[in-house]
Amino acid sequence: MQFFLEVMIGGLLSGVMYSLVALGFVLIFKASGVLNFAQGAMVFFAALSLVGCMEKGAPFWLALPLAFGIMTLLGIATEKFVLRKMVNQPPIALFMATIGLSFFIEGLAPMLWGNEVRRLDIGLVDEPIPWILDNWNMVISKFDLFASGLALGLVALLALFFQYTRVGRALRAVADDHQAALSIGIPLQHIWALVWAVAGFVALVAGMLWGARNGVQFALTFTALKALPVLILGGFTSVPGAIVGGLIIGASEKLAEIYIPPLLAGVFGGNFGGIEGWFPYVMALLFLLIRPEGLFGEKHIDRV
Amino acid sequence: MIKRFKQLTLATSLAVACFAAALPAAQAAEEQFFMIPSYRVGPYGANGQSFYGGFIDYLTYVNMKGGIDGVQIAWEECETEYNNAKGVECYERLKSKAQKAPGPIHTMSTGISYALADKATADHLPLAMMGYGLTMAVDGSVFPWLFPLVTTYQMQASAIVKFLKDKSGGSLEGKKIVYLYHDSAYGKEPILALQAESRLNKFTLIEIPVAHPGNEQGAQWQRIRQEKPDYVILWGWGVMNMTALNTAQKMGFPREKMVGGWWSGSEEDVIPAGDAAKGYTSATWNVAGKDVPLIADIEKTVYGAGKGNLKDTSKLGTILYNRGVSAAVLSVEAIRTAQAKFGKGKAMGPEQVRWGLEHLNLTEARLKELGATGLLPEVKTSCSNHEGSGKVKMQQWDGKKWVPLTDWIEGNKALIHPLFQADAQKYAKEKGITPRDCSKE
């Protein structure tokens, strides 16, 4: 039981790291109704900008706002050169544009900052908390707890932003119908630039934590793969959904990795380990059968 | 007078035209062309930059020293991004240039090597796979054009077991070893060899796969914590390596009890892991450092002349840079071997280069002449043994650099090579290939 709990808690904490990446997707989806294929590339670009500024001599406290500035510029440029011409186009056209953007960012980032694998030291070591280890014989990492706290804080902030600010409400209007939002005087261009900048900030936080854990390198773009089942489960439009989806995916994939392969090996023979690569997707797809809009997603009703 | 001038002008023009026409032909005849399907961007771009930087620097170095007995080396790079489809595309694009006088092809990718194995055989172009790729091609009787040179995953795994056995006082009986591997063809390749070793040495082998890309290993390491193994053998690539080291630290598993394969043992794998990598050991078939005379001379000669391939010169002397140099040394030596038989100062054709690769004899004396003593082990290939060495060294990361721990360790050849031969013969039967009689080669 103690081992089961340890695996589950470890999974929940990992899930929060997935949620951080999923949050960026949710923001863009809420503003433009499109899945931003470039979110993984943005995480990579943000982390590389942060570590690049630090390499140029900026201390961490300065590099962080500088990297945010770079992400804001990227957001504004995305709006100006990619999205502005796409107003009122079908979502698939916007989606295709984000695929192009993703390849562009993946090429631009190493061109600007180099392709070497870098270490990012944020002053927090990924090691177990001794007190919990001594008294409960469970490994709970300081780093994971910090990341979870940060993610929860970010979610609370974003939820308040969407719910209680004019910009947040305008953003929801834009997501529903670009042209209708424009006709009642909502400045679509500003809203999109702003939301891409906020998504850039979320990407920066995610990139900082994932980069501090695994090194700043191209593989950060793969973090998007972990976020997709979280989105399907939590709903593409819900900020709290991204967190709850992350927790469910994180815990279930870890438990599945530990407990399912021995069962399958008992029946079929062979080694069935490594299922956590695809298990979250199967789970999310099964979930779609029951609740297509996700746990917290908005139910879509078309009146005839 | 005017007529004579016209005649002279015509004669001179003709002579110049003939010379100009003859010059490229003469140059082409004296050039050995290397197609280089490299990767410098994409997920493993950092690894590719160091490896291909070293590879090209050595080719430049040879050219600056007068070529291979006067034959200059030409090359063309093509970006694969470590992607199999792009690797095949590069091969198809460059193969016509390589058909006359090729250099061995190095993809530094097991996937691309698999994709090119049949094509290279059909096109009669030699494919080198140093420490990766199709390992059953050690049996050259079935695979005349494929060369898994120096050593293979299986021999490396066997050498690691030998190292751990020595570390455990000469016996692994009753010990528990976890094999943590990238869940791909690359990671699965040494499993049979490790299973054979576990039966022979009576240790328990626990195989734990990690799904690609391996940037999350919480569950795997929780299982390792539960199993309490004596050692963990790490078989990762890219981000999987540093994630393993960081997660080992998180779970409190001593890094001194972790031994990696050579794709888990470069600076790119340990520097980003910071203190979590300190004390970690890995196998390698080439050493790091600039104190090898050849590497120091490349820096002086090639970079001194401003012809170096690396933008970031801090990579000079790293494991992967030196591996690129080692790969190029073996390629050039194969052409030199061929020249010794088929004619010095001539560009070698595909069959001749293949012969050179199959009759390599890189002795300690030759390595010393090249300034490469200790850089890589002695290599002696033959028709029945396209590997030629099977030796690795163990190195430990001290937090700043790789420190060699052992001399060259050879895997259990008597146990491992029959596995290659069995696989190769099975393959030959399936494909209807009649193996060559190596006693006649």
C-alpha cells in the first residue's frame, strides 16, 4: 500500500508538470478556438531564451523578464505575420498555420541561441525531502512540490484573469466568433497578441521547470506530447480542467506502468513495460467516448 | 604576322581548353568522395555537431597533410535530422556522386543504418556502423558491404558485465542488475546477450523499458527503488540519459552503481544533469580529451589555419568529437589499406574500399604513427569478423570531465559472436543469400 501511495503521489506531481504545458494550449484555444501545434516549440524557445540570456551574463532575476519580453515579441509577431490574415478563416486553416509556426520556431531557436544541451540551475535540487523519507519511507521531491505550487498559483491567477477582467471576457467572446467580436468593437488584434504573450509566459514557466529538470534541449518540444491527453481529458477550454486532467493522466500512467505490464506478461509472456508512452492516449480516447467535450469543457450545441 | 598570331592564339586556346577539360577529370580521378548524411539540427543535433565536426576536421587534416597518398578527399553533407526518411533521401541524392570512388558512409543512426542496409548492399556502397546499427553484420560472409566496426552493443554489454564482475570481487552470483533501456530496436539489441550473461554468471536480470523520448521516468525508478538492485545498466539516448541521472538522484540511487553504454556517456549527457551525474560510469570505445597527440595536432593544424568545422571550439576533445575523429581515422585507414593492395596514389573504387574495410589492421604501432595511441582500440577485421575489436574502456564522470577507469576490456567473444552468426545465417536463409566462403577471401 505504501508503494502504491508513493507511485500515485509521484504520478500526481508529474501530472502537474504536464498541466503546465497543457495550460498554454488552453489559453490559445480559448482565444482563437484552435489547437496551437507550436506550444511545444514555444516551451523550447522560452527555455532557450532564458538560458541564453543567462549565458550572456544576465542573472536569473533579470533573465526571466528578458525571456518574457522575447516571448511577448514572439506573440506580437505571431499575431502580425501569421494570425492577422487568418481572421474568420476556418479553424483548420489556423491549425495549419500553427504547424508552420512550430517548424519555424524549432529552426529559429537554435539559430539564435545554439543547439547545445544546456543546464539550467534555478537553485532547487531534485532530491527527496529527508523528513518524509525517514518517517514514511516515501520519495517526495522538493522540486516537484515547488513546481506544483507554482502551477497551482498560475492556474488561480489565470482563472481570475479570465473570469473577472474585461480582457478575459473579451477573450471568451473572440473565441466564440471572431467577426461578431470585431463588430461589437473588441480589438481582436490586441486580444490575440496579448493571449499569445500570456501563452508565452506559461511556456516560459513550463520550459524553466522542465529545463531545470532535464536540461534545456530540443527534447523540450516533446513535452507537448504529454499535454495532449491532458487536454482531451480536461477539456480544451478549461484552465482548472488542465490541472485536473494532468493529475489524472500523471497518476494513472505511473500506476499503469507499474501494475499493468506484470499482468500482461503473466497472460501473454514477454515484456510489456514502457506503456506510459501510449497509455494516456488510450485512456483519453476511451474518455472521449463517454464525455467528448472533456471533464470541464464547454458542451457545444448547434441549433438547427 | 597576323596569320601567325591567329594560329598561335588558336593553339594556345586549344591547349588551355584541353588542359581545362583534363584538369577536372584528373582531379576527379584523384578524389575520394565521402557522402556524409549528418544531423546538426533536430532532437539530437548537439550530438551530431560534435561527431560530424570531428569527422570532417580529420578529413580536412588529411587533405592538408597531402591527402591519402596524394588522393584528396571530397565530401558533401546532407542534413538528416536523425530521421530515417530524410536519411534515405540524402543517400539517394548523393549516391551517384559516391559510386566511382566512395568513402565509407557513416549515418550515426541505427534507424537510418537499418533503412540503408539493403540499399547500400544493392548499390555496392560500404556502410560503416561504428558502435551502432545492424550488429549481426559482424558476420561479413552474409553482409559484405556492412561494417559494424570496432565494437557492438552486445560485446559492449558483455564487457560491462565483466567490469561489474571485477567490481564485485570476481563474481556476480546472486546479484541483481537492472537493465534500463530505451524502448526501441537500439535498446532491445543487447537483451539476448545480457540474458546469456545472466545465465552464465548467475545474476538476476531485470529489464525495464522507457518509452521514447524518456523525459519522464518516475515509475521506472520507483520500481528500481523497490527492486533494490546492485547495479543499473543504462542504455539511453539524448534526453533519456540526463532524466535517468536526475531521477536516480531523486530516488537516492547511488550514481556509482550506474553504468551506461557509450550512447549514454558523452559530455552532452552528463553536463546538463549537474551534480546528479557525479560518480556515474559509462563505457566508451574512444577516449575524451585533447591530450591525444592527433587531437592536439588537429587543433593546431586545422583550427590554426581557420579551417575547423566546429563553431563552438569547446567541443574539441569531447567524447563525441573524438569519436568522429576515430570514425574518420578508420575510414581513411581502410582506403589506405586498399591503396596498398590496388595502387598507391589512386582513388579507390567501391569494391576496393570494401576490401580495405575488410582487411583493416590498425595496430598499436600504426595508432602511434597516427598520434592516436589510446584514442581507440586496435582493430583487425576480416571476412568473418567485420567488428574487428569488441573492446571498450570504462570512464567515470568526476563532475567536470571523463576520467578513464580501466584499460580496454573485451566482451565475451565466445559467448556473443555465435549469437551474431546464428542471426546472420537465419537472415541469409530467409533472404535466399548464399554466404561467402570466408576461407577463400
